[in-house]
Amino acid sequence: MNTDTKASTLDARKGSGEANLPLPTRYDQLELEAALQKKWEELNTYRFDRDDRARPTYSIDTPPPYPSGEFHMGNALNWCYFDFVARYKRMRGFNVHFPQGWDCHGLPTEVRAERTYNIKKREVSVDKFREICVKLTTEYIEKMKMAMQSMGYSIDWSLEYRTMDPDYYKLTQLSFLELLKRGFLYRGEHPVNWCPRCETAIAEAEVEYIHSEGTLIDIRFSTDKGSLIVATSRPELIPACVALAVNPTDARYVNFVGSEAVVPVVNRRVPILTDELVDATFGSGVVMICTFGDKTDVLWQHKHSLPVVKILDSQGRLTEEAGKYAGLSTSKAREAIVRDLKEASQVGGSKPLSREIGTCWRCHTPVEILSAPQWFMRTKDMTDQIIEQTNKVTWVPDFSKNRMIDWAKSLDWDWVISRQRSFGTPIPVWHCRQCGGILPAEKEWLPVDPRSQSPQAASCASCGSHEFVGDADVMDTWMDSSITCAVHAGWPEKLTEFERLFPADLQPNGLDIIRTWDYYLMARHLAMFGKPPYKTVLVNGMVRGADGRMMHKSYGNYVEVTEAVKKYGADSVRQWAAAGGSTGYDIPYRWADVEYGRKFLTKLWNAARLILSSLQDYDPDLPAPELDLLDRWLLSKLNNLVRASTDAFENFQFSVATDSARNFTWHDLCDQYLEAAKYRLYSDNREGAESRRAAQYTLFRTLDTVLKLLAPICPHIADALYSELWRDHLKPRSIHANAWPQVNEQLIDDESEKQGSTLVRLLSEIRRMKSEKRLSMKAPIKKLKIKAGEEAAKILSRHIDAICQIAVVQNVEIGQIKPATGKPESEREPEFQLAAEF
Ligand SMILES: [Zn+2]
Ligand SMILES: [Zn+2]
């Protein structure tokens, strides 16, 4: 604590009335946390050391969030997990690479810019629109960064990156060119999911399915063999009908197959086909194939080589193909077509239909399927490889792996990577005006924006023309963020570093982005490097409100991270994140958990004050003194705790690590040991000197170890108390630059644990008895009669001196309780029967 005024909490004792106390009475958590965060930053405590070749590296590929300006509780949980691992690994001797980026491009920011400034992207120039987006993004990043810093995350901010910066998107473009060269990318006209509001293609991962109530209407089609009824929920697509289909086993329609039907409204003649995918039990069992009502239509169009009728434009309005309905929105067209069909007596009955419909993940508009030239990555062909590699990666928890595999299997189409938007990485390609051939940019031209820049002195490879038009699209934002593993590792320039940092050791992210982030990272890096990008995926669940529902502003259960930090400090919120639930499962946000965290910190602070005040004359370099039973008891438990805690961190079980360290500190150290050791610490006679030193030795080691075990979870208080503990000794000042404690096998002693536990249970009983009689703990007992079970009585007989000293008893008599047999536990005698004369 050698920084300026903010550090005054710990130095305030100098010259104050508390000169003999190592710590101030009041634990001013917020002041302390802010001062430490500043100190860490100034000392570069979390800087990745590029020149260090001795320590092994541990690289964490953190998901770059969208700069929304809000850092919510779900984010806080995510980042706590990353930080627990980063801090633990640093203490385990790793050179930790913990970068932080911002996934700037894409729809979220564009939609926000449009709403904030009440504009449409088409109304302003590309450059102007980009400028607005950059400005908004920069503001939002600052807000989120402040929230992250207030939580004390040990991010190496020197590694910060923003995907909208030319230095970064140049790499996105470079990877595009590499993949294009290797045949992983192609341009083609295929049906894609389309958001009519955002006016862009979107990937399957960006379609969110919601429940919707619609109407199923029976429409009469006339055919050569009589009329057929077709049940449809989307009559507005009738003008795009290119065939009718029935199941080949459906006996009702055998006669119709092979003949033609007349599409109402547009009077087009279309074939009547069979296809085994037709569900004979749905509606009339006859379906109309429209290009494109849904994914099955896409499949049928392809399979039966049907014509394509493009009935919707980019804004979701009907095209010229719809004849008199051209220009209408889908809902208006539905009304008009149903009205016309009714007039022509071609509408039968109707009934309600509930179904799942796909919506745009960003603006929630129902998506349509449109066919237009787009860029694709050949991810479908990679499915087997992706699944094989997914199985080789460690997933925590293990079940989260299935999300990835199920997702990879469920994909019907290649990944559409072009977007008809402005704020994104430009596609580094020009198209020949003469022959339509493609001219990719040269590496040296990057970053480049073909929307405003011409290719440098190039001619078309096919026709020799010099006239090009730049590709007008930008890339899906996941194209930016799915190369992070390679970019962090130094690709393409620092290849020696790449060997050290790729694949990432840890890929931590929320359950909700497995199908996007984990999937795209895997596909992208397999295509580029033939290797999976990560070794372990650590998945966190979602944060629910206190009412059990997902946390959402509209539910009134939303809590701001900054609000929680202001109220209870970062170390309390971090304890909630660690202890709130098992890794990978949803966890509820409960103020009570944060409050409990805060109480624990106060308890620890007060206990540390007491311990530090008793260690003023202690020299940790002296050889170990002879230890008493309770010293051996505590140190044995402590070493078992180190083992359990290490296992828990190795397996990402943060709740186990936190609960075990807190329980030990609160109960074994504070409630039991400290109470029992007080008389030894304050004894000033010569006979007590050795015993006093043994208690000091035990407390010094225990506090030192406990602070280290707590350091990943509560980094602020751990660092503050650790600095005080080692204030007068030669040790690195920050706990975070120290080694994780080792298990000292020699101190693990089952017998001492057993005997010590019996003794502390008795001492608790005596304390309870004194407090029931409203007596001070120091109140002497003239005579104490103890009855206990055979084994406990034997143990206690061996420690009569300790009982007398600790509980201030002048005379003790120990007898046995007859062993209780055959009684249920609730009816058994208490463990000890006490009778005292005061
Ligand atoms: Zn949309
Ligand atoms: Zn050409």
C-alpha cells in the first residue's frame, strides 16, 4: 500500500491512537478496493510477460462482448469465472495471457445508432453512419470497462482490442482471403434467412424461435381431376406456389399425382408431386410448395428442380411476381388475398394454429427466406470434423458439449457470412463489370474498403477488364470475433508466440453462445489451422432474478453491477458469483448471498486485526516450535483445505473452493481456534513463551495460507491483509504475485484432527453454557463435571490442562455416559453432559 491518499486506510494507523494496531478498526471496503485497483494498474500486476520463456503460458480467450454500455449481472458472473481461473493460474506459476476485446461491428450497434439518432442507414452515407457507430461504441466501451474495473478483474488491459479498429479488421479480411484461397468460401445465390426490418441476411444461429398463434385456412385449388383442399397458414405466399405435394402412401390422392393444379389468384399451372416428407395427417394432407415459405420448401425446390418465384423483396414486401398484390406488406397481402379468395368461393374452413416461428435475434421481426447472391463458408461439409474435435476438447460441465454437437448436426445450410449492412468489416473483394469475375484484394492492400476504394492497378483474370465494382456487403460480426484465438496468439506475424499461445488453454463463455462463439471459433480455426482453437471450454449458466425468472429489466428483477458493487463492494459480489451455484448451471441473484459475502469479509478483517496485533513480535524465520493439540488440529485441517481447494480450482468448482475456505476461516479459525488460543497469545509469563510462539506460528501460517486460497475470489481484501502480514519481511508485496500454497503432508494428522475436534466441541458446549448463564467467557468455573462417551472421555482426559486453561476451569472431573444403543439419533443423549459450579 504505497500509493497516495486512497491508500490511507492502511497507513492511517501511523500517528493515530491505534499505533499498536496493524489495521484500522473500520473496514472501508470501497476505498480499499479502489486503492488496490489503482495499485495493480500502476504496478502492471497482471501484465503478460512476453519475454518470460521460463514460466509456462496459460492463455484465456475471453469472448469480446458487444459494447452495449451495460455490464449486467450475467456478464459479471462470466467475467468472475474468467478471473478466478486467471488469478489461480498465475499463483500456480503460469504466465497468464488474459486479454479483453470488444466485438464492435454488427446489427446491435447499427440498430442502436438508428434508434438513438432516429435515422435509417440508407438515409446517411456509409462513412457518416460508420462514424456515428464508432462514437456510440466508444462511449459504451468506456462504461463497460469502468464496471469491469470496479469488479477487480485481472485483465491485462495492454492487450485490449476493438474489432472495429483497422488493425483488427485487417486480420478479419486477411483470414477471409486465406479461406477464399483454400476453397472454404464461395459466393452464390442460395436461400438464406432474412430480416426484413434490418434488411440483411442472417445466419441460422441468429434466428430465434418463438411461439406464435396463427390461423390455418383451407384453400380450394382446381385441378384436372377435380378440386383439392390445401391448408395453409400463409395464404400471402400463394402467388409463389410452384407445386402441390402429397405423401406417396396417401391413398386419397393417388389419382391426382402427375396431373396439374391451377394456383388461385395467379392462375399458374403447377405439378402435383409426391414426397415422403409430406405429413398426411396435417390439414388435408396436401401442401403447397412456395419459394420460399420455409426450409422444407427450399429442400423441395432443390429436390424436384422447381422454379423459383421471388415473391418478397428485401423489406418483406410482395414483388411484381405477386401481380396486383405487388408492393403490399405480407400482412396486408394476406388480408387482400383471403378477401379475393373468399369472393371466388375458394376458401373453406379455418382453425387456430400455434406454431414456432423464426425471428431476428436483434429486432425480433419474423424472418423470411430470401434468395440473393451472398458469401458463404462451407461449414456443412465440416460437420463431422467439428464433432470429432468437439469430442476431444474438455467441456466443463461435460454436458455442455452436447449443445455444440446437437447444434452442428442441426444446421441445414452453410454459414452465410455476408450482411447487407454498413457497420462491419468490408468484404475485400471486387467484381468485374464485364464478366462478373472476382478480384480478391492483395494482402498488402489490407485494410481495405472496396465500397470506396478501387483495386490497385489490377485487371480481371478472366477477361482482362480494368473495370471493377467493390463488393457492397460487410461480414457477419462473428467473422470478426471467431478468429480471436489466433489473433491473441500473434497470428499472422509472431509465429513463435503462436506456438506458445495457440490453441487457447481456456475458452470461457456463457451457455447461450456455445452455438455461435464456440461453433464459429471451431469451424474457423479448423479451416485455417487444422487445429481446434481451445483445449478446455468453461461454460457458465445464466443469472436469474430473485424470483427465479431470467434477469430482465422488464421483469423488475434486474440488478446493475455498479449498484451491487456500490452497496457491498466487489469482493462481496464476487463471492456471490463463486458460491451462488455449480459451474455451468443457472444461478439466482440473491442480495442475501452478497450480504453474506460482506459479513464474511468483516469477520475476516476483524480476525486478521486480532491476529496481526498478536504477531507484532513474531519472526517467521525462526524454526517451528513444539505445537499444542489445537495447533496440530488447525494445521491439519488447513492442509486438507489446501488440498480440497486446489482440487476445486483445478476442476473449476468455484463454489466448493469458496464455501470450504469460508467455512474454515469462519468456524475453525475464528470461532474455535482464535477463541481457544487467546490465553496463550496474551500470556506474558516465561513458561508460556513457547506455547505463545506455537500459537503465533500457527496463526501466521494459517492466515498466510487462507488469504492465498481466498485471493482468486476476494482479491482485494486478500491483498490488503497479506501486505500487512508480510509488512516487515522480504516478500513480494502483492499476494497475486505469490505462489499458490502447497499441501504440507507432514502436517496432515488424522489423530490430532480427531482429538482436536472432540476438544473444540467440548469448548463450544462450555461457551454455550456460560453464555446461557449470561457469564463472560473468562468467568472462572470452580468445578466442572463432564460426562462423555467412552472414546471422547478418554481423549478429554488427556487434555485436562488445555480445558482448564482455555475455559478457565479450576477443577475438572471426567466421567462416562453409558453408550446409547438402538435409539434413533434424535433420542440419543447429547454428546456431553456438563455440570458446573461457578
Ligand atoms: Zn432484424
Ligand atoms: Zn472480367
